[in-house]
Amino acid sequence: MATLHLHSVLPNPTSFKSTKVTTSTRRRLLANSVRCAEATQVTGETQRVTVRNGNDSLDICRVLNGMWQTSGGWGRIDRDDAVEAMLRYADAGLSTFDMADHYGPAEDLYGIFINRVRQERPPEFLEKVRGLTKWVPPPVKMTSSYVRDSINVSRKRMDVASLDMLQFHWWDYANTGYLDALKHLTDLKEEGKIKTVALTNFDTERLQIILENEIPVVSNQVQHSIVDMRPQQKMAELCQLTGVKLITYGTVMGGLLSEKFLDTNLNIPFAGPPLNTPSLQKYKRMVDAWGGWSLFQALLQTLKGIASKHGATIPNVAVKYILDQQAVAGSMIGVRLGLSEHIQDSNAVFSLALDEDDISSIQEVTKKGKNLLKVIGDCGDEYRRA
């Protein structure tokens, strides 16, 4: 099977179908989701949050370490250096790692890392470490044995008896096998092979169908940034109703939302920093779809003013703005393990509080951009174009 790079963007516009949560659906979902209420409970410090559905719950760090960067395209990853970097992140309290079955050696690195934690850290430290992974299968027939065998691969690579969270992605909604797969994943959860079942890049309509089938998902991982506010237009209402939480990626847009790209003109060849990673290239296309580089510069200038006011950075403001959005449990910041680190900057998010003036200033700029729900479609639609 070819490597599937889930984090890629198809930039061509497409129409979208409106999904409304009807009154009858609200009643039905509420009846099924009393168990989902109070899904977010800040545990002790503001750094951690609990996602929950019924008896299934998992506390995670609100700033997650994204490991897409281990899959190639960001520089060669040295295994030993990467594991040492993971230990430094965890020691600093940033102890939730997000990966996928197709992110190169990510699951294997986690397996080495978690064994180092078991050997070199106290048991209470181990209790705070979380490894979230994704399963991105081809849309073949989802039999119980196929699902079980696939999940066993991740369990072996990550060297855990039970996956903390399995986030499921599905390519083709015309194939309703995603419901079969999720039911088999729920069976594996009941057996103790998985602690929590979640989704990645599902749209509002399909999330509603999944919940109506009483599949206990705790979260949906979606693209969400100051530029891409699609999750707040449809998805967040259903999440608020049912207790499902959002885990966001692309929140700093691969580094575009940073001082590095302030006062640059990428429309002139070689005039600005190179877009030399898959994430920078992906999110530059998102900027183009939203409003272009000139408007993006206005946004960066606004964010820089807010950051300077608070003694923070542009990425701090970008992440905190999304963490403060409805239904958001946590946001991803990609880590280039062994190549560069931003531990201090990531932890600075927790002490930042945006005021009403900050929020108004950001919204004054973003309202000038295009509505990406109309340009691209609902959450995850960019991955399912014909």
C-alpha cells in the first residue's frame, strides 16, 4: 500500500452541502449523549484537559506534539536524537504525542520513547504521557479481523497493550464501511486494546450519523486556525450538543503564523523565506484560498501587535485564539524532533490570556477573508474530492 499523506490540500474550490442539526435530531442525540456531558474538565493545571464519552475518558495536554514531521520532507530524523527530544518535551509537561500509522517511523519512535519513560522516569510520570495515533485504511471491506490486525500493528510498533486514542480516518463517504470499522474499533475498545475511539477529518454530517449509531467517539481532529475557522461554522454546534471535542492541527499553519514570515513578500521570487516543507506549501495554498498574501500580512501584523502587548509570540497568540474557541480541547504544534525545538514557546501559551480588544482586532482582519466553508467545504472535504 502506498504511503498516504493525510495532511495534503487539494486547492480547487468545490460546493458544499449545508448540514443542519434538526430539532428531532437534537432530541435523539441528547438522549444518546447524556453520557457525553461535561466532556472537558480541566484537571488541576490549565495545561491538561479530559475528553470523554460515557465511561471512556482520556486526559491530554492542551498543546499536543504533532509528529507528521517525522514522515519525511522536513529533514532527516535521527532516531536517538528524536527520542531524546521527546523526553525533553515530556519532561517540560508537553507529554501528549500525536502520530499516525503512515507518519514514517512515528509509532516506532514512540515505542522506543515510552520504554525509556518506563525505565528512567517514575510511575506517576508515565501516567501523564499520552500517545494518540491514527488509522488511515484504504476503503476496503472492514471485517473484524482486518480491523483487529491493523490495530495490532500500531500496538506492536508503539509497544503498548492499549492505545490511548485511535483516531479513525475514512476516504470515501459513498462507502459506508466506515460504520463497520468504527463498530469493530468499539469492540476492540471493550476488549481493552484501545482506551478511546476518535475521528480525524470527518465532516459534521458524518459525525452526526456516527453518533446516531451510538458509537462513542470522544473527539474529531480537524484543521483549524485563525485563517481556517470552518469548524466553528457547523461542527462546533454538534460538538457542543453532544460533548465531542475538537483536536486541531494546522493551528500555526506549518509555521506561516510566525514572526519568520512577517513583512515578507512571497510573490517575489527568493524575496522571502523558502516554503521548503510539505506543511508550509500546504498552508500557503490555504492562505491563497482565504485571501492572499497581502491580507495574510495584515493578519500577521495584527498578531504581532497583540503578541508584543503580552510579551508573547505570534504562534502563542495563534494557538491561544483557537484553544479559546468553542469545543476545542487541544491544538497541535508540529515538532521537528532532534532538528529544532520550541518547548518554551509552546508552554508560554498556557500563561497567555487574550482580552476583548485582542479578539476584536483579529476578527477585524479575518472578516476580510473568504469563507473557506464555501470555498473548500466542511471539515475534511479537501481530502475527498473526485
